[in-house]
Amino acid sequence: MNRPDPAPNSLPAHVLGLCLLRGGPQDLPYSPGLLIALLVASTLLDVLLGSGLAGDPNAFARSALSSLVILGLCWVALALRELRNRYVQTATAIVAASMAFTLVQGFVLLVGGMPPATTPASAGQILMAWLLFAVFLWQLVVIAHIVRHATEMRPGFALALVVAWIIAWWAIERIVFGAG
């Protein structure tokens, strides 16, 4: 039996469309309240997975820093293009799509387990690591797709911009939390 598709105007349907590179942030409602609710839910999800699966005592701070850096740089990109009016929908799309990818990554980690820190990883854990890497690459493409629609940039430039955002976040995270 086929599972029915989500309602075409529902948030899950829009997020699925974003993750399949169909549509853009302009298809989401302009709702600051929805953005705040998704930020809270995303942070809770990050903390749950970060502290539960990885045992990270800094899960909340890492999640907050990630949101601040990525959404801050998104605002800068939109401001430079004089498209600040698109921020709420763009940030909503980025947060919602990121939550979807976090759920997929969390599922992969639950199935495959966290790689051991001191012993060699099993073949299954290595396969899961490659799967996580593939999911991460797809997430980059989806976020670049969202940014491309919001800023009216060429796809390659949007992808390069998102990669730069990720590198900036990684560098700031290393400064704040150390290399460990």
C-alpha cells in the first residue's frame, strides 16, 4: 500500500520539497513565530542527539553557535544583496531542512553506533561514516539551493558561499571549544 504524500501546503511537504531541490524558501510562510519555534525545536534536537549519542556536554552551546554563525552569515548575504525582506523565510527554510538532515544523521548514528575513540572502527561503522558524509554533502547542496533562491545567485556561487559559511562555523567552533 502506498503511503499518502503530506498535504501539499504542509510544512513537512515544503521541507521535503526543499530537500529534493524542488521549490525554495519563498514557498514557506512568512512567520517569525514559526522560525523561532523551529529554532527551539532544532536546538532541542541537537542537544538530544549531541548529549545523548555523542556525550557532548557542550551540545547546547555548539547548537547555539552553529545557528548564530550560519543564520548570521545568511542575514549578511541577504543584506549585501538588499534582500533583507527574505530573511525570515530563508532562515526558516535553512533551519527546517537542517532539522530534517539532523534526523537522518541521528538515525544513521543510532543504527550504526558512534565510532569508538580508541579502537579501530568496524566495517559497519566505516560504512555508516561514509553514509553520514554523503548526507552532509547533500545537506550542503540543499542549503546552497535555498541560498540560491533567496539571493538570486548562480548555483555554483551559492554552493561556494555555503561551504565558506561551514568553514567559518568550523573555525569559530575550534576557537571556542578547542580542537577536541
